[in-house]
Amino acid sequence: MLRRTVPATIRLGLQRSALYRLPPQTYARLSLTRYPTVRTYAATNTSTEAPPLFRRFRTFARYTFYLAGSTLVGCFVLTGAIFLHDAFTYQERNVDRVPVAPRALAPERGGPKNLPIVSRLLSDYEDEENRALSDKPHLVIVGGGWGAVGVIDKLNPGEYHVTVISPETYTTFTPLLPSAAVGTVSIRSLVEPLRKILARVHGHLINARAVDLVMSERLVEVETVVPAGTQPTRMYIPYDKVIIAVGSTSSTHGVPGLEHCYQLKTVGDAQAIRKRVIDNFEAASLPTTSPEERKRLLSFVVCGGGPTGVETAAEIYDLCQEDIFNYFPKICRKDISIHVIQSREHILNTYSEAISKYAEDKFLHDHIDLVTSARVASVEPDKVVYTKKTADGKVETHEIPTNFVLWSTGIAMNPFSKRVSDLLPNQVHKKAIEVDAHLRVKGAPLGTVYAIGDASTIETSIVSYLLELVDEADKNKDGKIDFEEWEIMVSRIKKRIPMAEGQLQKVRELFDLYDSDADNSLNLNELAVLLQEIGHKITALPATAQVASQQGKYLGKKLSKVAERSPVLQANGIGPEGADEFVAQPFRYFHLGSLAYIGNAAVFDLGRFSFMGGLAAMYAWRSVYWSEQVSMRTRALLMIDWVVRGIWGRDLSRL
Amino acid sequence: MLRRTVPATIRLGLQRSALYRLPPQTYARLSLTRYPTVRTYAATNTSTEAPPLFRRFRTFARYTFYLAGSTLVGCFVLTGAIFLHDAFTYQERNVDRVPVAPRALAPERGGPKNLPIVSRLLSDYEDEENRALSDKPHLVIVGGGWGAVGVIDKLNPGEYHVTVISPETYTTFTPLLPSAAVGTVSIRSLVEPLRKILARVHGHLINARAVDLVMSERLVEVETVVPAGTQPTRMYIPYDKVIIAVGSTSSTHGVPGLEHCYQLKTVGDAQAIRKRVIDNFEAASLPTTSPEERKRLLSFVVCGGGPTGVETAAEIYDLCQEDIFNYFPKICRKDISIHVIQSREHILNTYSEAISKYAEDKFLHDHIDLVTSARVASVEPDKVVYTKKTADGKVETHEIPTNFVLWSTGIAMNPFSKRVSDLLPNQVHKKAIEVDAHLRVKGAPLGTVYAIGDASTIETSIVSYLLELVDEADKNKDGKIDFEEWEIMVSRIKKRIPMAEGQLQKVRELFDLYDSDADNSLNLNELAVLLQEIGHKITALPATAQVASQQGKYLGKKLSKVAERSPVLQANGIGPEGADEFVAQPFRYFHLGSLAYIGNAAVFDLGRFSFMGGLAAMYAWRSVYWSEQVSMRTRALLMIDWVVRGIWGRDLSRL
């Protein structure tokens, strides 16, 4: 043993607490100095004669022990800090006098239906910040999903008086709804109250459902959502700018019996599904249930092979594999069947082919029944009927007895979008409100009505701008477009409709292809054909959270800029109808990739690359969703949910 | 600086990772040895010239830094371990052939209603353990609350074939329901699936509601709880022993309009209350709500000043103080009123006087309106009407406009208890099933039907045992009881009815008091009066979780003993009717104290001591409930809930 003296530190203030962190040799030395009787013991124990491997192990064990000790102490300190913080959160606060705008207490009536017009809200005058905001332009956001949260996220505080109209009081992290439906994560980990999200911009929530839009007077008509036993009322919310972000409902495709199906768009849906799944297992394990009935109760049918359908099927499979198995009669596990009915040839058909194949193989391996190229004919209370063409072209009808059907195929307009679409004669799209590249609703007064997310679709028709485009590009005013002018025109189109970019890569080839009379210039007829065909080739943006969120953020940034630069706009005599073009480029979508969970495995479609695999991919899938949470609160809760699942399994309680 | 050499440890395997944990002097020394150029720097920086206070601080800072670093590393290691564990929880399991008892697949019919008799369950033959159990005595537990869980907790595995009949699939930690009702804790932190609790004893759950008891054939008639759209079925569950632990419903006291009230007995109730509370706040913050309506929406009425009522009022107060304040218009906070209507003179009247006073003072300080000595006359959809006697004896009628009424006053029998009570002619109690001191239902075949918890009440009538007691005690058979014999009798009574103990303390005084003819012996008439009066003085056990849990555990232990000692019982020719007395003493309740939360303060009534106070008491209150959780899972979730509340506030989402 090497000779050394007691380190200076242990003679300082922290002597006792620091002691345990010194290498044992020091103890030995300490003993030598203070307690000469233990000399022999110390000398034996720290002898250099010990074999090197043993010493190595001893050192390792020692440091592990120190590390664990320090961690424990650190955790205690942390716990203490949490307690201390917690103790300061129990406060008393008193409210004596709250100034309220007289107009908020007694709104004047007006509009086509002579309803109260809510130009001041209850909290508008309650403090200086709110009072200052109440005279700013009123921005009304209809809906509380991805689009709305995106807008709020990017708005500068202090520029707009923001009001959100939503029948729900919270926003939902929709991509994890399939997980919540089987209890892998808890429902409250997916929601964040809109009032908390709005706090940053001092915004307001009106817990109501939008029913109509009066564009001439800039009013949104809403019907309040009230406690049972109370009468709902209607009122107008005036706006300077309104954003329609109401999402969509599921498309019925004209299939009868959809009232027997579940959807998966809200946390209420997830709760109902969870209850039904557990209900089915409980009923199946009753001794009086007949074998056929048991098979029916344990047959889960998902209509639609998109990400939601695939993920729900995978989550139900996981639930059965990992949790049901342990607590229900084993015969139940044996009788489980999961079916996915897809109208296309493959599931996940919007993803890359490799991914689609991988998912199908995984499902095959898991004995999940994939029914592709089939159409659901009807849904009955106790079964699903579908048709499938055989190889020789005949149409065969099949039935799956079941007590759980999830319907997740495509989108349709919800009543408010439908109403807005009906109000405007030039709205012809059947599934969503058409907007221009600046996300302004087509046909509505420019710069006042916007629509984003599932509720909207960006127009892809270039031909309707034909004359305008020719006017801009035809420099020599000969009514024809030569190649130089065509190049100008292409850049104009790209600016106006960024989604057309992909179709306009080969400028020369296009010009030559459509120059049918080969006069080295395009006349109006030739141009019309060209633009129409290009328009048809543009694919609409998918109805995903990613698109809605990006559109919301784009609009939030743009509206902040409009407000910031309003002096410049005024000086240039630019009204709301031209402000968008003045401050910002049209909306441009950046596809960050698609991902899906397929049962202890996950797939990523990142455009050029596909990435798929087992557990590692699943953890990656989780971390992507984790990083996209709206708040640290949901982030923490989600992490806890995953850890809790690992330790104690899924939540099997039916509630 | 003292001279020292490099410790041996850093030359060993862990050199690099261990380096940062050595005191900086070591670095300095290291430098001296290996890099002579930094000698000056090292010497200056670790100079002993630094003032002692500074050095002390530096040492402190240094150790804090080490501690934080080690904690971080420790946490990383822990996270790694959790991940590693998590990765192994994603398993694949396959089920090929599951043996099922033929009788489970096709139960024979019988009983008074010719229903299926379920003598074998689906999982009875699925493995060796279950097969062995299926021939053991069948123990059927009706209900899944505190009593049932207490029984399961103390049963030895392998002694009984256990079946729980419950309409819910989980057990609930009822004392925290008021917290869950306002989002302080999450609902899923209070529930634990019964199937998980039953796993230890290989028990079975039948998700059904008990409707009738056929004691002659030892059958429980149940009606299944099934998914919507499916027909419920009825069947018989045969038993050797049945335990009735179905709890209670709220007593109506004949008040009309209770359908407009909320109860707080299940998680469903807590969810409904939470929804209504948030609904009320949302509706109150709508601009078209009139001031009177706003006051009505924000008026919360609790009928009943017991612990549930008081805690709910306190939790609603907390919610308003700590969370509503931050996110709703301030005028809402101003208009909140909370009312507690109590029929007695004081709230918490079963607690000590000091506690009752403390709670009342706290509520006074918090501006919670206490209406004592008042009777609720009726509940209407928009108000509560109550009467109160004035000082001069007149009865005044008052009204409180409200949109939320909680009814929590006393208990009544639920339909199954009522049915059992009606079946037995000697059951006369109106609020619960009468049981003897061994918790056996009075009038039912001894040793086969038990009742525990709120559903039961232990009989306190001693006089009904008069002749039996005299027979046992009258040693000289003179038909009279002298003092010596009276002492024997007292010990017999205490053994038979432990609850009478309190009334039998003063043996001599009692004897002299009731010996009306002063002949130094008690004749039958004198004894009858004595026993009757003592019986009246015994107070029944309160309808609390504590009583139910202790009764359940007592019964679990006793039934395990009965099974264990069955060879001895058989050898002695003792059938079920005498087994209870043979193996165990009668049930004896140990009051561990009562506690209640009263809004960032808590009170404890520990019998002789009372303890009450602010935050410290609240933390103590939490730790008591925390330690009483049924599983580590709910314990962890509860702790997380409390931490989450401290950091991010209560969950304000309406779901």
C-alpha cells in the first residue's frame, strides 16, 4: 500500500458527509493515524498481494457502490426540492373587484338573426394587458386541433385579440389515440387544455360549436356547449380575421350501418373503444357464453388500411399478447381474431412499397387477417359484410361476425365546413373547403377568412389563372407565349401554386410537348391544355396532423407579420386583400416523413429512405411523437405511461 | 498543499471514468507528476492562502457538483435499466391447445328458475394449479370493494376456488374519490383491476351483478354485465361459502328530487362530477351568461357534513383557488360560492370536538358557507331548498340556486342486500344485513353465508342470548346468577360480542345496579333488563373503508384457517356451522383513527389524540393514504399525480 496522508478536504466543513466518498485506502490511513489498534486489520485488507483481477473487480464494485450512494443522495435532494416547490403551490388568492366591460355584461343584438353580438368578452378589461388587446384586430379560430394550436404557437403575443371557438376544452395529440384506445398510454397524457395553450397570447376560449358564418358582417354564429339541463344559446362572435380549423369527419362511402362502428378521432372515441374491448373480453370469459358467441366477441374488425387502422389493429394485438394473456382464461386468447379490411391492394398504400410489404409480413406473422382489395358492403350489429372480386372477376360476398368495428377510411366535411362551402358558389370540392396557396378561402373576402388542416384543400387548378398569367408573362403583348415568356410564366406559377413545382421541372420539354403546331410559341389553346393537364397531375396534400400543423404555423407567422407591418401596409395603401402577398410567400409543405406503429415494430417513410424494424424502430417512433408534444406536462406523462406499461402492463380497468 | 501521490485506484481499470470523482488536489498532483509545465498554475490555484470561508464554500460547491454529476450518471444508469427491462416486456406467446372442462362449455341447468348452474369455469382446467383448485371448496365473493379485497388479501393460495362477482372489473380506492373529482389525482391512479388482485389466489372474476341468493341449494343468481347491444343472461354460481360485500347506496331520507344530485361512490361518479364542474365554469365564462345565471352555475352545494362532503367541498375550493384562477375570467373566481348543508350542529360530527371546530374555522376563513342544523327539503333542477329552525323555534325555508348538488348523507341497502335481508325473517335492521360477531348472516345456514363492510351490521342485541348465557354461567343450576357466575357470564358475553366490552367494564357496579331486589343475585327478569340496556348502549361500527377492510382481512384469515384445519375439524365431527368458533375469535375492530382533508390542511382523530394543521398535516394525510394503496402501481401513479399537480396544476380537461 502506498503511503499517503489524510486529504485536506476531510478536515474541512464537510468532513462527515464527505467521508463515505473517499477511497477505502483513506479510511485505512485515517485508522493508522487515529486508532493505531486497527493497524493490522487495515494493513491486511488493503494488501497489495490481492490478485489484480480481484482488485479490479473490487474497484469496480466500490465505484458502483459510490455511484448508487450518490444517486440515492441526489434523488433525496431532488425529492426534497420537489416537496419544497410543492409546498409553495398551495396559495391563497383573493379577488375583490374585477373591471368588466359593460358591453360584455349586456351585448347588443344584431346580425341576420338578431342574436347577441359578443364584441367584448368577460375578461377583456380585467387587467391592463387584456384591455390593450381588446382594441387590436379580433382573430377568431374555429376549432382546437393541430391547425389551431399551430397558429397560436406562432402568433406574437400582443398583436391580436385571439378567441378560440371549440366544443372541446382541450387539444388532443391524435396520433397516439390508437395507443390510448387499448390503455398503453393514458388518455390524459394526450390532452392539453386550450386555456393553458392560449395563456401565452392572452387568448380566450368560447366553449361552443360554430354553426354559421356571416361574411358580409364578419360574424361567426355559435351555439354554446352547456351542462346537461341547461339550454344552449346562440350568439355571434365578430371577427376581423377568422381561421377555419374544424377538422373533418369520417367518410361514409355510402356504406349502410356505420352507426354500429367506432371512429377514432377524439379521446371520447378512444374511451369508448377501450370500454368495448374490455367489455368483449369480460363477456367472452363468462361461462354461459357459447363458443360461437365467444369467437364473435373476440373478433376485432378494422375497416381501412391507413395508419390509424393499422396502428389500432397492432395495438389490439399487443394488448392481447402482453396483457390479456395473463389475466383472462386462456381459451379467450385462443379465440381472438383481428381483421383489417382494405379497399386497395395493400395496406399503408401511401407509404413506400417496402414499408407496405414489411407491415403486411409482420401482420401475416402475427396472424392478423388482412383482407385487401375488398369493399365493405354493410355493417350490421353483429357482423361486417364485405365483397371481394375473385381471380375470374366474380364478386363474392363474405361475412365476419364481430362485436367491434372500427371505421377509419377517408375524410368528409363536418357540418360547419359544409355550411361555409355551401355559402360560396365557387366552392366545388366535395371533401373540404378550397383555399388558395395563401390558405385564404376561395370566394370569401380576401384576407379575412382562412381554412387549414383537414377542413381545407389547396386548389390545384392553374388553368383558372390562365388569362392573368398570360397578361403578366406576355411581354411583347402578341397574345402568344414564346419560350422566354414561358420561363417567366413558370416562375409565376411556381410562386402562386408551390405545389405545382414538381410538375414544372422540365421547362423546355413541356414547352415543346404542348407546342402542337410547332411554331415555337404557345397560343391560348395550347396553354389551356398544358395548364389543365398539369393541374390534374398535382396531388392534394394528405389529411394529416403534419400538414395541419405546418399550415397553422405558417398562418400564425404570417398573421403576426401582417400585424407587425401594418404601418407599412397602410402607408402603401394595401388593405387586407393584398396583405398576405405583401408579407409572405404562399404556403409550402415540407414533408418530414410518415411513420406508423405496427405492433412492437415501426416503419418510417422519410421520402427517399424507408426505415423499418422491431424494437429499436418502435423506440424511435415513440421518441418522434414524444418530441412533438405540445407541453412538457404531456411529455412527462407520456414517458411515465410508457414506463408504467413496461413495469405493470397496460391499464385493464374498464373506465 | 499537502504532498501526496496519485491514488492507486486511478491507475486501475476505471481510470478515466473515475477521474472526475477525485478531489481536485489529485488533479494538481497528477499534473505535477506528468506535466511539469502546469506546476505553477496548480500551485497557485490550490494555495492554502485562500480565506477559510472561501475554501469552505469552494469545497461545498465542489461536492455539490460531484453529487449532481453522480446523480445524473446514476439516473442514466437507471434509465438504461428501465429501457432494458422494457425491451424484454414485448413478448410473443402462443396458445395451441387449452383444456376446458366439458361442464364449463355446457353447464347443466337447475335451481328454482332452471338457469345454467356454473359449477366449472372456463379456466378451471387450463393448467395443473387451476385443476387442483377446482375441487376445493368454492368461495364466492359478491362485490369488489374494500371488504372483498381484504378477504382476497389474506386468503392462503390453494385452499379455495375463489370467484368474485362484481359489475365493475376493478376495485377503487374510495377515500380519494373527492380528489379525483376535481382532477387533483387521476382516476386511473385509484383503480386496480380485480383480475390482477385475484391472480395470487388463482381466483376468477365474473363480471355480473348478483340478484338473488338460493340458500337451500347454495346458489347465487347473477345477471351478466355485457357490452351494449348484447343481451344480458342470468345464471347460478354455486358456492360452499359466500361473502356478501356489495357495499351500500346513499340514503335518500325521503327527500324528493335526488335524481338531480351527484353521489360520490364510484369512479363513474367522480368522472361525472369533474365534467359538471368544468362544464359549469365554461358556461359561466360565456359572454351571454347573465350575472344571476353565472352565480348559479358557480354555486356548489354539498348535502352532508361527513368526511366525503367536507373533502369534496375542500377540493372544489382548492381547484378554484389554485387553478381556475389562472385560466378563467377573474369575474368567475369572484362569483364562486361553496355551501355545505349539515343536519347536525357541527360538521365532521363523528370526529373529536376540537377537529370539528378546526374544520369549521378553516371553512369560515375560506368563505365556505356552512349551513348547520338544517334539513334539505327538496332538490330541484336549478336549486336546493332547505329548512332551518330559528332561535324562536319557527321553521324557515331557504333556497340556494345551484347547478351542482352532491348528496352524501348516510347509507342504505342496495338491491341485493335488500333481497337477502327480505329472505330471512329474523333480519329486522333497515340499513344493512345483520350478522353475528363472526360476521355470519343471521338466520342463514351457519358457516355458509357471510356479510362484511357497509352491507352488514354486527348485531348488538345480547338479550337474545339470555337463556343460553344463563345456561352456561349458572353453575349451581339455581336459575339465578350470583356475582361469581356473573363474572363468568361477562367473560362469555365479551367473547361472543366483543363490541359490548366497553359497556362491561364495571362488573361489580353493573351487578349491584341491576340487582333491584338486593338479594345479591340476578334473576332472569333483572338479567333481561340489564342485557337489553347494555345492548342499546353499544354503538354500531361506522360504514367506513377501515371497518370493511378489517372485516375482510379477518374473514380471509379465518377461512384460510378453516381450510387448513379441516382434517382436525373432520376428526372432531365439526361441520361448517361450528367451524368458525373452533378456529377463531369473533371479529374485533381496532379503530386506527379517522382523517379528513379540509383544503390544504388535514385533521386526524386518533382516538385519544387529535392532530390537525396545515401543509404538514396534509402531507401526513397523503402519506397515510399512500401507504394503504392496494398495489405498488397505484402507489407510483398517485405519487406522480401529486408531483404533476405541484408542477403543472390540476388537470382542467373535461373528460
